[in-house]
Amino acid sequence: MLSVDQVSVEQPMSPKEQEWAGPEALCPGWLDEEVPDGEVPEDTGDPDSATHGYELLQSALRQEGLPLTVDRTKEPRTGFGPLDMTVCILGSPTAFLPVLLEGGSRCPGAMVLCLSPTWASRVPSETSPGAWSLLLSQGVSFEAGGHSTLEVFVPPRRATYVTGTFSPGTESSWVGELARDLDCPTGGSVPLARWLEDPVATRRVLAARAGLHVPPTLAFVLGTEGALPEDPAPPGVRLVRLEDPQGQESLVREEVCVFLGGTAMKPYSQVAVRPAGWRWRGTGTRSTHGKAEGAAVAAAVVARLSGLQEEESVLLEALVPTTRLPAPPPRSAAPRLPVALRICTVVCRSWGDRPQLCQVACGMGRAEAPVRHGAALPLGLDSSLQQWGLADPGHRQALAERLRGAAEDAMAALLAAEAELSPAQRGGARAHTDILGVDFLLSCVDDTLELVALSANCQRCLETCLLAEAMGRDVGEPAGDLPRLLAEALLHRAQCHLVEGKDILLIGAGGVSKSFVWEAAREYGLRIHLVESDPEHFAAGLVQTFLPYDSREHQRDEEHAERVAELVRARDLRPHACLSYWDDCVVLAALVCQQLGLRGCPPAAVRLAKQKSRTHQHLQRCRRGRPPPAAFAVPCRRLRSHGDVERAAGAVPFPAVAKLEFGAGGVGVRLVESARQCHAHAARLWRDLRADADYPGIGLGWGNAMLLMEYVPGTEHDVDLVLFEGRLLGAWVSDNGPTRLPAFLETAAVLPSCLPADRQAQLVRAALQCCRACGLLDGVFNVELKLGPGGPRLLEINPRMGGFYLRDWIRAVYGPDLLLAAVLVALGLPPVLPARPAPRAQLAGVMCLASEHGPALRHGGLAALQGLQRRGLVRLNPLFEEAGGQYEEPCLSVACAGGSPAEACGRLLGLCQALGIDSPRYPVDHFLSHFK
């Protein structure tokens, strides 16, 4: 935070300076904006109305050095089905061109530009009564390498996501009309654009809900109804509704007098009066006055009221000057002129509907020459702040972080207010803002340098930031993130729409640790048909169809698969995909896929990964590659009798690890120092754990065979992978703390990994090679590895989504949802995932055990944690029902977030000490020591 000692408020110009500068000098950098540059081809009724837009597209492609569009309209494209993705951009060929090109590279053919109303039609929706489907008969599609094609689609292609250039005055034009009331996600609409660009509505929301500073504003609104939020007016922003502008002089004078003399106006000396509303946008109609000229200000307001229409307004607002920093020692005798600095941000709705700042660009100029969008070439934030006079790199970085928070808070507040609007006010039930621009100034508020939010917009900030990226490429700068982030956001929204209403056959419900599946299915609109062995399972009432079938004897999975397929056919179910998130059922799910002709990994590959000794023995035979998969395998032997123990002891060096061959959750794993200890542990396991009923969910349906594996020193890590046709689409590395020996119980973890990027890359490559070598080419997989000085070594492959807390953590830190990714792969769609995932926070977590923490959790600890979770201070993941004993599993994961591993671990340790989770028997500080 910069204090008043480091800043000084720019002094108002003298009357003589004002006369020299002209009336615009009183507005330091934020006059009403001009119309965005994106030109929308007008609907003239002429079939060739797209000619102008097409020529603009060719000109833009030529300037970027890209091939011109190929005309293939004489060869109509066919074969589009219900699982084909179509992101349709309506209107301007230039405003979204970088996004179209990036999307064409990520998902060739999925991005389609529609330049004319004759290229599309609206038909009543088959799935959403009262809504419409948008069908494209023609469009420009984009492919990898910047290639584009003008195509005709026969039959017409159904849009799965729509956005466009909702520019001023387009409510009755073809762009606004085509995008109205659609049954697919729509990124904006004309009504939403008008609402967002109404300064009265947005300033109230930004001040009241986001806690941001806004220019003090008094608004006189004509009409008694509107789409303004119900929040109490925040200080400094007042709304006065007028049914009739006539005869309101006394009310206006009273309100103006109170406003000008109010606390919010105290730091400012100048005000502006201007009409506001869609019709007035870009006209520049305004007058400026000194704060002391109360009568003139009131008269100006009254004069403006006479020309208003319903729901338009007259704004009286403070002119907020850009703060001036103390001047550095002069390098020359030339005077240092005051500058105006406008900060332009673009924020998108990212994974999980979370706002994400995509790009920042700044406009700078002299205070007497207002900086408008498009009036000056943009600069980056850091160089602008440096030029402005903020020399300290630490201060600039701190201000950049504050800007990120302010911009994302602004979008979160506007999205929350937008969600309260009716479908008619939004332009359709599926219309939402996905890309938002927010403008800021830097000013002095209460003796502190603060960001002041000026306004929100739908397109102007996007155009400015895209121009800044293009300018960077002109001088050899690497490509920025803006087109990639926006393309990923739009494609992700389209994929979420594609899975809506899909029938998913789910094999195995799992326990409490999988409870999130049912909530996620409802969130994504999935129709779950559940096959589950427990006829009384709590999930029976949470799914579309419940199919009780006892499949616990997994050695008979081929027979079970036939019976499940018969059940599905008998119910006349036609699932689009089949999968399992439950470790015991992964092989059965693969066999059912084979029976029903659905996409999935070969059952042989899943069997190979499920049986741990076979996994390593198979990899040891894989000698191709540099290094080959054999380099990651660990010597091991299968144990089915005490004679096997004797033979394995001669092949596997001690100390070694003895565990269940088909085990899950770490149950029964133990460090053994000798053959005698291995005999004793095997005898105990074979006595206690014979069948699934002895300990459900840990693989005993496959038998209780064991294996003896060489102990691998090093740190333990999880790698969660998303593969499609063998291609790596996403990978996330997490670190585990030291396990509790001799049982190897997991104690703590962090995400993202604390490892350097090259060490993480070693783990990801090893995991990928092992999965490919085993034949696991399609799906979401969890791979456990050890990392020592010699590189990664494999512990085991879980041919399903990572368990415990991993799905929740990855979603919280990076955004993507592994559950959704698994569904998309099973449907035959490559999930759109971040090409360059950037963590939003650092998570550190610790496991709780019933034997150690049961009393503390029962006597107030769990209630306290749940209260902290409701406040967003901790993340809780229930794992298993409380159960102690020698084969114990963790019952709860408790995690804290921070800006760094040290901060997250510090918060977690303090919490554990306060709640009694930390103890001499359970030293949390030691468990977190790997991450410091």
C-alpha cells in the first residue's frame, strides 16, 4: 500500500490553464467512449450483405501474414452430429479474430464465424421449451496454422456456444436477434451489454458488492422500473428516480446541493454533467463545472433531463484526477506535465465460473488530452507505472496484484448481480457475461493510492488489449495469453453444454469420499445410471436409474459384465458412455464398455494396471525408448503363499514393501526389514483380510494375494494425467509428505508441487510413458511415483481419477475438473484444458485419523472446521467413515491455502495446533517439513 507520503493529488488547473486546454482538460482520461472499432455487417436484406465483412477478414488475415480464406462452398460439409462442438462468433470479423485463430489451433474446425443473418436460422429448441436453437448453414471455420475455410453445412450445423459483437444500436439488428433466447450458452446479449455499460448499475454493484472505489456519482433516472440491483446504495453513489422530468427543479437543486457538499466529494474540485444510456454512448455530450458552482450544476442537470427517454439518466459525477507522484530530480529544465493514466483490464469467466484476469493494457497522455480507448497506443502495466513515476519494482508488483484482485472481484460482483436478473433482462436464460472489460484510474483516496473503478464494457477493453498484444508481436515479444485464455474459456463452455443430458452408465458408487460425483452430475446435467452392489446405497435416490447388482467377486468380472449389459438392455437404456471412479470397479467398467460398444481402454490394459506386480513385470519387458519404461519399474514378486515369500526374499532386497496385490487406499501396506517380518505381515493379512466383506472397497474382491516390492527411497508424488488417444492433454503434480512408517499412511500433501519445473517434468514423462506402455491411452489416470537422485520410479498406476482430495484440489488450484474430463474422454471428446496451467493459490493439507483425532473432532473440532470452511478459510474432504485398527485409512483431509508453500503450511500448522490435530504422536510440523 502506498501512503500519502509517496503521492500527491494533482492540483486543479488554474482558470487560465483551463482556458488554454479547453473544456476536455477537466476530465483527466475518462470521457465517454466512442463506439468500438469492430464493424458489424449490416442486414440490408441482400444475400451478399456479408461481402464487406468477408473483405475485412481477408484484409486482417493478410496483415497477420496468414493464408487467405479458402472457398469450399461448392463442396458442402456433412456429418455433424450431436457431439460436434460449434463455437459461433456473430458479427465483426476482426474483434474476435485472435480468439478464432487460437481456437482453430486448439480444436480445428470448432470455431465458426458467421458474417450474415442469411448464414444462420433459428428453430424451436427440442430440449428447452420457449428457447431457440441456432443452426448454421454457412460460416468461416478455422483450423490449425491460421487456415480458414468458407463452408456450407448440410444439414445445418447446430451451435453449442454463441457470442458476438453486441455493439451500440444492435438490439434490432441481426446479431442481437440471432443471439436472443438460445438454448445453448450465450456469451452476452444486447440487453446484457446495455446493463453492463450502464454506469449507474455497474458503479452501484462495484461499490456495494466488490468494495471498490468508484467516482462519486449522483444519477437522476427517468422511469420507475429497471434492472438495477436491490443492494442499498453505497456511499458516494446515489440514485434518484423521476417519473416525469418536468417540474423537478427544486428536487434537483436539493439533491445536487447535498451531493456537492457531501463527504464523498470532499477530495474533488470538478464535476461533469452528462446524459447516460445506450443512445448517448460515444456522443461526448457533457458539461464540466467547478464544485462551487452549485446553481450552474443544477441548471445543467435540469437542462439534460428534458431530452431523456425511459430508463435513461443524467449523471453528475466527480472528475477523478490521476494521482501525481512526487517528481524525481529533474534531468532537464523542461517542466514535468501532469499525465492521465487509464488502466484497461480484460477478465473472463474461467473454469468453475471463476473470474480470471487475462490481460492489462494502459493508456497514457497529458491530463488536458483525455485518454480514450483507441485514441492512444496502449502500453503494458509495468512500463506505464514506471513512466508514471513508480520506480520501486516491489511497489509495481504489489499494485499489479491489487489490480488482479480488483478486476476479478469486479467481475465476480457483476456476475452475481447479473444472475439475479430475469431471463428477459439478460436476453435469454442461457445468456451470461463471459468476457468483461473493466477500466480503472489510480487516485488518492483517504490519503492512500487506490484503484478507482470507472466503468465496465463488453468490447472496448478487449480491442485495446488485443492491440497491445499485436504491438508486442511486432517487436518480437512472445505471444501473450489473452487469445489462449479466451479461446479456452469459450471452448470449455461449449463442451459443458455438449455433456448436458448425456446418459452415463456409472459402475460402482463408492463411499463418502465419492459423494462429490452426485453433485457434479447435477451441475453438468448428466443423467447417471448407476450399477451398485449395495442395494441400500445412499446414492440410489440421487441418480436417474439405480441398477442394484452384486459384482463384489471381481474374479468373475467377465460374467458380471454380461449380466450388467443385459440389465442395461432390459431397461432399454442407451448410455452414451460408461466409466467408473471407484477403484474396485475399473476392470468391470472396461468390460461393460466392450460389451456395449462404448469407448474405453481395453480391459487387458486396465487389468494390467490394476494388478501391481503385473504392471512392474510388464514394464520391465518394455525396453524401447530413451529411457525405456523399464527404467521406472521396481523389482517385485507376487505372494500367494509363504513359499512365495521365501522365493521373493531371494530376489527382492530388504528393506522392502509388502502390500496387497489389488489393494487400494494404502490399506495393508507395510515396510518389512526381513523375510521373517514379511512372513508375519503376510500371515496377519491373510488371516484378517479374506474377502470384500472383511474390508469393503480395498480390492479384496480380487482376492488377497500380496506382493513384495523393493523399497524405493526419495520423495513421494502423485501425477494426475488426462490422455486422449495417447496424447497428453493435462498433467498435475502434487507432493506428499513423509508417510507414517511402518504402515506408509499418507500424512500431508501440497499442490502445486514445490519441485522445480524440470523435476516435475521428469515425473510427468515417467507417468506418461508407463501409462502408454500399459495400453492406457484414453482416460484420466492417477500415477504414484517416488523421486530420488536417479529420477522417478513407479509405485503404482491407478487406472481411474485420483482419489482422496485430488479432484477437489486440482479444481480449486487450477480450475479444470477431472470428473468432467473423464466424462468427455468417455464420450470421445478431447477435453479442452489449460495449455499453460497457472495456479491460483497454494494448498497444503494434512490427513486426520480416527485413532489419533477422533476425540478432538467429535468434541468441537469438526464443527469448528466446518465453520471455517463456510468462511472459505479451509478445505475439508471427508474420505472414509471413522474406523481405527491396524488397517486404518484417513477419515478427513484438512487443507489451507496461501500465496506460497510456506504461507499455506504456516496457516495449516497453526490451525492444527489450535484444534489438537498436531501432537507429539502426530507431529504435523514434521509432516510438512518436505514442503519448506
